[in-house]
Amino acid sequence: MLRINEIFHSIQGESTHSGRTCVFVRLTGCNLRCGWCDSEYAFHEGRSMTIPEVVEAVEGYPCRLVEITGGEPLLQPAVIPLMARLIDLDYEVLLETGGSLAIDRVPAGVQRIIDIKCPGSGEVGRNRWENLSVLRTGDELKFVLADRHDYDWAHQEIRERRLADWPLLFSPVHGRLDAAELARWMIEDDSPARIQLQLHKLLWPGVVRGV
């Protein structure tokens, strides 16, 4: 069984897949409490569903891209067979994870988007750096930046851990770090990352759920 917060069809607002239609499966529960979290409603709310029930709900939408998100989806062991089932059904599957839990059991074929926590999140000490040793083609690394200190810290980690060969996403905390200011810093530094704006928040400002 899985505890599911919501399943919905929308536009992918983040990652290198931004702009594509996508079915989102949001799982309930999170082991982190990032200061800028925009999905606190997923900490506790949800209903129990079997894997076949989740798959049936996904199949109800005319879309072949699925993102498993949260909360922190890897907290629920049954998410592993769920992702495997979706891969078997020839879905393109993305996993959004907070980066504090091991990713090595995620089925082959799933594209893992790993959120590396910066100091401004309040959870920088929870990064599981061992995950970097099991990265594979299709994986992406996301840094949510609250300020210049986060930006400089992210660049230092990229240099010291030699991460520039992976797709790197710099996402400004919505309403806190001006996106144009982040863009200016990145231009000045010829940053190896790409700026990531939360497209769903631009398309549907003020809407929290189902986008």
C-alpha cells in the first residue's frame, strides 16, 4: 500500500523536462522540513492506495510522462515496485527526491532528480553525498537557492565534487530570491548550471494544489 496525497495531470514546471505535460503522483510524508517548502500539505494528508489503483489512476490520463514526487517518495518502500511497474508499462518516469535517502534501489530507467539541500533550506546537513557515486544517465541535480550564500555554496560543491558533467538546475526560492538577480550572477560567472523557474507558479500564480 501507498499513502497518496494527490494524482493529477498538469505541466511539468521544473527540471530539464519543464514545459511538458506530465502526470504527477504525489506521495504523503517527508523527513525534512525545508524553510522554503511549498508543499507542506503533503506532510500528512492523503489516502491509502494499492499499486494497481495508482497505476489505474495514471492510465486515466492521456500522457506517457509520470513524475513520482512528495513530500519524500522514497520514505515509502512500495514506491519501488510502483516505479518498476510504470517502467514495465513503458512510461517515462521521473523521481523527485530530497536527496537525504539512498537512491540505489530506484529501478533502472527511472530518471532521478536529486535536490541537493543548500544552507538556506535549513537541511544542508541531511544531504546524502553517497548518492553522487551511483548517478546514472538521465539523473539531474537541483539546487534551490535562497540567497547569494546558497549560490556561492552551490558553486563550491559543484567544483569540489566535480559535478559539472551532470545536468545542474539552479532554482530561486519563489518570492524570496529575484530570478533576474540569479540570472545576472550566472551570466557573470558563466555558470555550468541552467536557471530553473517554477513554470507552474508562473502559469497559475497562487494555485498550490493540482499544478
